Amino acid sequence: MCCNFSILNKTNKGMLIHLNGCNKYQLTYNNLNFSLTNCELRALKKYLSRIKPDYWEKEYENSVYEKKIPIPTTQDNFIIMINRVELFELQLLINISKSDIHNFLIDEMLAFNWN
């Protein structure tokens, strides 16, 4: 990692750092660490902003695994699985627009069983 870096965002479970010398990004979340170019970070941000948690939770409702939302990787035999809360935290960490997050929260509240 470059010595010259800027912390762009930080949460309890992760951090987004810009490495000024090599113009790359380090995204750390839980036990995952990604080294990303600007283009790769934009692509991840776009992908995460378009995920529909309801769809994936329905798609994998009979799965034995607790986490139901996939994040594909370029490695064919490796998929990162996250849950709805982790998706929201990642979206916050990489600064998906507040209106997108607001819409996500409203959808969550409407979908919540208040009984």
C-alpha cells in the first residue's frame, strides 16, 4: 500500500481509502479487501446500487446459506454472498447517493412486518 493515502469513508466494519501515489482504491469490509482502479470502483458502485435484495432473497429462499445476495467476481468459482444489512453498509461505505439509500430505506420500512 502506498504511504500517501486519504481515507474517503469509514464505517464500523469497513473503510474506503484512496492511494494517492498509484491512484487506486482500497475497499475493506469485514474480512474482505479489494484493490480497485477508479473504473472498477465505479463498476462496483453501479452494481451495488442496482441490486434488488427482495429478488435475491426470493431466488435463494430455500438455500441452506444465511446470506442470499450475490456479488459475482471475475473468478468463476468464487461469489461473495452478503445479506441485506451488509449490502446497505457497503452502499454507505462507497457513497451511493443519499436518494438511492433513502429509497432503499423506504422500501425496507414498507416491506417490514410491523405486527
